[in-house]
Amino acid sequence: MSATDALATVGVALLLLAFLGQQRGWMGERSPGYLLLNLAGAVLAGLAAWLGGILPFVVLEAVWAGVALAGLLDIARRRTGPCP
């Protein structure tokens, strides 16, 4: 297995783990764990897609990671409260 294949495999496994956890009720769609799994999985899968020259998947994973990051930042803002 090449390094690109390994990155893609781990990335997709993290994305599927998040999906499974959400579907089974182990984590909510706005929970930090769900969002972290999606962010990490999308970054790894996106990197593998970049290395493999599969640009449509790079775009897909960049958007996926961006949505997960936005969710995490939203959680962080809610925990710290509004800025003075």
C-alpha cells in the first residue's frame, strides 16, 4: 500500500466512523467528536486526493473540512461567550 493509499484509507475510515457514530446515536451531528472526526478525515482524504491528482475530490474534502471547522469554531464561540 502506498502512502497516498494509506492516507486515503485512514481519512475515509474516520469519515465513516463519524457517520456510523451519528447514525447509531453515539454522537450528535454538532458534537465536537463528530466534527473532529469529520475534519481529520476530510483533511487526510483531501491530501490523498491532492497527491493522487484527483482535484474534484480535493474540492469536496476542502468544503467538508471547512464545514466541520466552522462547526468547531461555533462550539468554541458558544463556550467562551461573546467578545467584549
